[in-house]
Amino acid sequence: TPTCEPETPLCCRRDHYVDFQELGWRDWILQPEGYQLNYCSGQCPPHLAGSPGIAASFHSAVFSLLKANNPWPLGTSCCVPTARRPLSLLYLDRDGNVVKTDVPDMVVEACGCS
Amino acid sequence: QGAGSGCPNCGGPTLAPQAERALVLELAKQQILEGLHLTSRPRITHPPPQAALARALRRLQPRSVPTADGDEVISFATVADSTSACSSVLTFDLSTAQPHQLSRARLWLHARPAPPGSLYLRVFRRRPSGGQRGARTLLAEQHLPAAGWHALALPSGGLRAKESAVLKLQLKCRLLPGNRTSAQQPRRQRLLDTAGDRRPFLQLQIWPREPGAGRARRR
């Protein structure tokens, strides 16, 4: 997925690193020190609809050309996450217990057009 | 909202960097609280001592091993009713660890250097209501041959409780005579550490929250 540059109008992944110190949460989140909060944004013109947004294969390139030449776009396509991974957190709960847990689908790794 | 586009994030007015950063931080707070099934961040009133925390964290699985079977919890004991360490009652507050979802439990204890002979330890579960002898269940018994840290595996079934998330464990230990007669057994010597950096703690493995997720993940 292209990482968003300021002038990128098309669907891309916007990267943000969040440091828990910045949230004032380092007193209860022990590890890690922060995490990547990425999100997807950008235009999804018809010929990009349904494209995986990662390494588009020859098939999807041809498919895109067909769609681009199709005068009747098939409705709206959105820029959405296509790959996400869990985040392992170590934190103190309200009783002072240490809890280690994996939060599923926390980090967006790739975006694409629905 | 992009002009005329059907979805909220297909382009639209870009935010000023400070406004975007503030929005991202708010989003991060929401995302983490939702991911941990919390409504607000926990207020830590009694954080465990750093040294005890560091030692306990070394017992957790290495971070490279994702906890496929749900969460791991380390709960430090608060000690009450102890005339001597060998008849202490350890109290653990497991309200957030949902004791009924336990899959594995180990009690970590630090034995002090003792006169020759090994320490014989029994661990009972005390019902929260029960003060009388009857309301307790033997969970584990073990020789502790030397000073240092020891882990006692506890039957997770014996720890599950629906009536209360406060778990009370009673320790009963005595010194098995080595080359000294038991008559010389030191009456008042503390044989186990029960406070400070070497206080006992429970290491628990909790089934994942959504039913069946652990099995799906293992598959």
C-alpha cells in the first residue's frame, strides 16, 4: 500500500505513531511504549475498485483497465483496511494485577479499495 | 465527507496537522479501551513495587510467543492473618481476571534459607466466607528443598469461583527434620517471604474472552 504523501489523492495508508507517554498512560500500560495507529484514506475511482491495494497482479491490472473503460461504474468504492495485525499489550488493571493480552486487528498494515 | 462520494474517508478536506494529531490521539484512546474491553482507563491505587514487577514479568511467556490461549495475568498477594509466614493467608483480587475462565495457575513463593532439612508446604483454598477450618480445600503440597523461588502448580478447577473474585489461599508449612530433631525446630523463624519485593504472586493463564476463539486461533 502506498503510504500517504501530502499530495496523494488516491487510497493510501496514513501512518501515525502514538507514544503512550503522550496519552499520559505510561503509568498503567507497561509494554510496549507506543504503537502504530494507521488508518486508510483517499479516493477510490472506479478503475481502482476491488483492487487489493498491495502488489496488484497482472489479472487485477487488466481487471482495472476493463473497469476504467466501463462507462457505468458499479457504485461507490471505499478506501478500507485490507490487512491488520494484533497488538500485544502488558498493562496494570485496577487491582494492580499485571495482564498480558493480544488485542486483535489493532494495527492497519495495508489499505485497498473495496 | 468527500464531495458527493459515498464513503466518509474517500478524500475530503484535509485537517491541519495539529487537529489531525489531536484526533489521532483521541482515536488511539478509544481503540485501546475498546480492545481491552474497558470503559475507562484503570486508576492504579497500589502499583506493585518495581523490583517485584520486574521479577514477575520474567515469568511471563517470552513476548515472541503470542498467547494463543488467551491472556496471562500476574496477581500479587496481599497478606493478612499471618501469625508467622507458615500460616499466612494470601489474598488475591482477581475481579478482572474472571476466575471462572482460568486455564492454568501457578503460585510463586520465595523460600528463605532455613536450617538443614526441607520445607514441607501445603496450600489450601479458603472460602471467602469461611473462617472455620472446614471451609478450606487442599490445592497443592510440595517439598521445597532449597531457598529461592518455587512455583507450585494449582488445579485451575480449584480456583474457579463464581461467588467472588477475591481468592484466599492459606499456607501451612513446616520444616522436615534434617539432621536436627524437630524439637529444635525454630518456632518463630520466618521460612517464607510474604511481603516486599519477594511477596508471593499467582501466574494465571485465562481463556480468551470470546467463546472458542482460543481453539480457532490454535487451529
